[in-house]
Amino acid sequence: MENNDSQSHINIFSQNLYHPVNIGNVQISGNLFLAPVAGYSDAAFRAICRDSGASLCYTEMVSSEALTRGSDKTHDIMLRAPNEDIYAVQLFGGIPETMAAATKITLEKAHPEIIDINAGCPVPKIIKSGAGSSLTKDPELLYKITKATVEAAGSVPVTVKIRSGWDNSQITFREAGLAAFEAGAKAVTLHGRTKTQCYEGKANWDYLKELVELLKGKIPVFGSGDVFSPEDAKRMIEETGCDGVMFARGAMGNPFIFTQTKELLTTGKYSEIPIKKRLDTGMKELQHLIELKGEYVACKEMRKRFCCYSKGVTGGAAIRKEIVNANTLADYQKIYDSICLS
């Protein structure tokens, strides 16, 4: 009888907290996502996150203007990781016609299962282009951009990521969320900070809860902001009723957050990740990055990431000093060996 109660407890966790999600005609096996993080969400890191349990990964944001001008670098951002049977490309732009054209190019070149619209980035150069968070405070333009993207995407579902508003005097997530839905978006993600907050202060999860209620029975609503641990993800789902959690900074250098969160949501507990497994994963990501960008660029970009993988290692300060000077795969292998063979 005790075992049956335990099994029932596990089933309740699994059913209520970790579950499949439908975005339009696309079914996703779980509800834990990697956000489009500039400088991080490349194909190498997305491959690692998928291996670690991420249900869906989004690319770094792609400029619709650059895409329509034929930028090779922009095409590189959209590359699918070898193990991504499903992924989403995020586009940004402030002109409906350009977003529509970029959507068609994206479908032709990358064949993603989902197109996402960035209506939340607070970076000034994105705002100046009429994209990112500026769309959150202009629901009418957001509607036009979403509608144009949806029409260009055809059967491929479109999602929209928004912020709570421009500042505390302009909280517009309700209007923005409804505009996205009415224009045909199949899901909305809300980051509970305003544009002026950038990444400071606290994300307001009450806004997320309100948007969930507003769009309940219409489209899924996902949450983002201040999710740095498995416990945070669990609490976000329980407190807001959101359909899924999107990890951004919480996943940077820590793809294991997907493994641990899935464990917590399905069993009520999770295991710590051994140092060797962390370092093995870091070396695997480096190999992916070398294949993607070449050894020189990959080794430079991997420095900050490998520092995260080595977190908790004895003599960490000295190890990190070696990492920030690593220039070749052999340098990283030497660091790996010095830790794992000592």
C-alpha cells in the first residue's frame, strides 16, 4: 500500500507539472524550454541542452533586415543542431513586410518547426529598429507584424515573446498578449519585467498569472524571468498556472537545469551533477562549437562557458585562470585531465 501511495504521488507530479504542450499543430514532449539567448543559444549549446532534457530550444534572435539582405552570419545563427528533431527560430524586426519576407526565407533555409517573434528585447539598438520591447508598448504594430508573419508562415505555428510593458506606467502585457493571439499566434511567452528594468529587479509573476487567465483555453502561455533553479521552475508553474517554463540566464553554462528540473517535476526530488559529468559535457560542447565555428573562435567563446562547467572544482581560481587563457582544444584537454586525473 505504501508503494502505491508513492507511485500515485509521482504520477500527480508528472501529470500536473511536467507535461506535453501543443503549439498549433506541433506537439512538444515536455514543457521546459531554452530561451533565445544572444551569444549562447547557438547550435552547439542547443545540442547540449537537448541532450540534457530541454523539450524545445530557440535560436538566438535573427534580424529580419539582415536576413532579407542575405547576411551569411545570420544564416549561421539559424543552423539546426544534429540532435534537434524540433526547434524554433526567433526573428526580430519592426516592419511587417520585412518580417513576412524574413519568415519565408527562414522556412526555405532552416525549415524550423516554429517561428518566434521577439517583442521583448530591451537592448537599445533593437528598440531603435522598432523591434523588441517597443512592440510590447505598441500592440497595434505587434498585431500587424504577427499577422504578417503568421500569413507568411503558413502551416508553421508562430509564437510571440513579450515583456510586461515599457515601464511601470505603461504595463501593456494584456493588450500585447491579446494582439498576438488575435493575429494568429499559437503561444505567448511573458518575461515579467518591463523594458526599463532590463534584467534588474524582480520579474513580476503576478502578471504572468493574469496573462494565463486571460488566454486560458485559447493558446498556451509560457513564463520567463527569475528562473535560476529547478525549485524556481516548479514554483512558477504552481503559482501562475503557466503551461511551460523558458530558461534564459538560468541555463547559461548550466544545461543540467533541464535534467534536474524534469526530475523535480516528475519525482519531487533531483540529483546533483558530478564534477566529471559536468566537465565531460563541457568538452562535448566544445567539440560541437569547433565543428560549428572552427577551433580558434570556438576556444575563445568556450572560455566563459567552461568556467561555469568547472564550478565547484577544488582550486577553482587557478583553474579558471588557465581556462581564460585557453586557445586550443589541447589546452582544454590539459585542463580537463588535470582535474579528472588528479
